[in-house]
Amino acid sequence: VLGGWASYALHRQRLPGWDGLPPREVRLALRIDRVFPPVDVRKTSGLATVARAGGHLRELAGQRLYFSLALPPGIPAPLRSSVVSATGVLAAVAREPAPDSFESYLDHAGMNFRLTRGRLLEATRPPTPYRDFCEHAAARLNSILSLGIAGKRPELAAVFRAMMLGQKHELSDEQDALFMHSGTMHLFAISGLHIGIVALALHALLAAARCPRPLAALIALAVLWLYVDTTGASPSAVRAFLLVACHEVAFVLRRPANGLASLSAAALIVLLVEPMALFSASFQMSYGVVLAILCFGLPLAERLAVRFAPFKHLPQVTWAWWQQIIGVAVRWFWPAAGIGVAASLVSAVTGPAFFNVFAPGGFFSNLALVPLAMVVIVAGFASVVAGAAGLVALGGLFNHAALTVLIAMDALIRFGGRLPGGWWPAQWRVAWAAPATLGLLLTTLLVGYATGWRRERGGWAPPFAVAALALVFGVKFGT
């Protein structure tokens, strides 16, 4: 904790003399670190580091800031790693911003300043060849995933690209509200679900090609990183990649591949590189959900599968065809239910904190939609492989298969949205209660996992009790 506190102070480099100064017009050279999805094609915004600042502004060099710039006619948005000259109004981020404000996000990301009402003057240094390659690869992926479907159902084609490339800005306001209220917005952020499925598909493809396992791990990690970086290297995607990478390295080095150990190693790497990530919503939600799945969801699924095994007194070789179908369905249902319950426990705390929504219907939505989303992601991966190999017709076929599944998903989401009680507006009564409750919930999960969820220690009840008490006494429902 003290190390993180010190790292925050050193990286933030707060300039106290700027707190009392009014906003002022400046001209700066910015090195682009991250570009946000465009809302208006005539503007660009994102995060940057001040590369050069002249005169009395020299102390700004090295400071990270948020920028919002108007683009000159015919000039594209700058790419990551490029350096641009820009002018605009510079204002200091409040030292203690409002909890739910955009300035709070900038504060937690270690930003001291905002450059708004600005204008891009010129690009003084082009992006690196690698960043240029990633930009062209992103455009290529976008065109492959649009083969044959862009003109038929453009709204669902946009959903398909959002799921595969994390382009949530392509969703309409109606779609955004539907997915938020159904608790399925996580399907459109490149995260563990996407990275895990693509990793499995890659290993299946490399195994079919008789690729040695160590070489397959290297190829898979290289392709996965290109996928992560090409789609914008969002924090959730980078964290999912690190989790998979830790698991791959453990396997190649013939070490026990323990999920909780891989999760801990990935979290440690992220916090060593970027300590401020601890305060972000995506870090808390993604690692909290995965921790809950590993410590609670999967053990609960195993216990239920043993207790409620179908036809347990009959040898499996004697089962009839309908008994085989029931057995497969039950084997799928319990892990899906365990994962859904674990994710819902964390979402009950983080949903009101970060999205002002409590969506109990999300458990049932995810139970039905996550398997369908997995089919869509596999079809998208197959489309990319076929399109990259020049098999345009085959890529279009996979796109149509994904579109068929998306039509069913869209119908299910719209049906669920009409059901009463699926979601409520909700927010925490006091700001500190949300992180405190999340910490208590995760501690309860770790203690239960370490003690084997024994009945004399409360069994499976303590996490539900923490979440229920928090919702009753700490959350205010309604607008």
C-alpha cells in the first residue's frame, strides 16, 4: 500500500502552483498515448504526454493530459505514438473531483490537466511503423468482418464488429441502453471471454497443423497481442492477455497452471507497470469477477454437479440417447450457472457504483447469451482466418453464420427488456461504501475458498449475505 501511494505521488507529479490559476490558452507538442473512439469525425480526443512546451510552460514537459482537438479539413485523426502540435485551452484537473465525473476518471488515471476547445495544427512526427501496421490491420479486420453482411442488417453488422473489435461507438443509443440494462455490455469490451475463446481457437488450429506445444504457445501469444493492440489495447484486453500469458508460460515451463496464481501474477504485473489501474472501474470489475469465478463459481459448480448428477445409479454406457442429451445439458448448465452466480455477486456491488444500474436479470441474460456470444466470436475468428487467407466467400459464410446467431441474441435481449424487474436505477448512498463492500466481498470469497467452503464456517452463504446486506443498507434504488 505504501509503495503504491509513493508511486502515485511520483507519477502524478502534481504542480501545486497550477491549482489556483485560471484556464489559459497554450500551444503544445503532444505525444499521443491513446485515442478514444470518435464521436464526431471532425474531432479527436484521447490521452497524451506533453513532449515539448516552450517559455514559461517548460514545467509541463512530461505531464500526461486529456485532449480534445478539432481536426483541420482533410487531416485524419492522429495515431498512437505520433507527435502533433496543437493549441487549446489548458485547465488543471481538480485535486478532489466529484466521484462520478469525467475529471474523477482523469484523476484516477494520473492526469493533471485537460486541453479542450483545441485545434490540431500539424503532425510533427509520424507514428512508428508498428503503430501504422496496427492501424492498417484494424482497417483490414473491419472490412473482413463486414463481408456480405454490411448492407443486409447494418445495425447487427455493427454489433458484430463491436463484439469482435471492441468498437462500442458503433452501437446505437438504443442498442447501448438495451445491453446496459440486460447486464451484457461486457460482451462488447475485449476481455477474458474474447481472449480466451480466440486462444482456444488458435490452439485448436495449431494443434491440427501439428505445431509443437512450446512453438504454439509463442505463436498464440504473438497473435493474441496483435489482436489486443490492433483493437486499441484497452485495459481490459491487456489484463486478459496477461492472464492468458501467465497460464501459457506456466504450461511451457511445466509448472502447475493454477488459475488463481495466474490471476495474481497478471494483476501484479499490471500494478507494477501502472499503479493507477487499481482505481479504474475495469480493473476492479474484471479482476473481481475472475476472482469470484475461480474462488466461488467453479467450486460451487463442481459441488452441484456431484450432488445433482443425473442417473448416478446407472453406468453411463447404458444410458439411452435422451439420457445422453440430458447428461450433456447438465454438464454444461452447472459451470454456466456457477460462473453466472459469481459474476452477479460482483456486479451487484460494481453495477450501482460505476453504471448506476442494478440488473438482477443479467444473470439469466448471461446464462442464455454468453454461449451464443461464444459462437459469434468463434465465427468471427474463422472469418478473419478465411479473409486473411484470401477466401472471401468462406469469410462471408462465417459472417452470415454469426449474423444468424446475433438475430437470435437481439430477439432475446429485446424480450428480456420488456420483462418487469429486470433492472433498476441504483446508486450507493456514500461513495466509500462501494470499494469497502467490494473488498469485504472478495475477502469473504478468498476465505471461503481457502477453507473449502465448509458448512461449519457458513458454507456458501457468506458472500450472498455480504451482497444482500450491502444492497439493503448501502444502495439507494430509483432515480
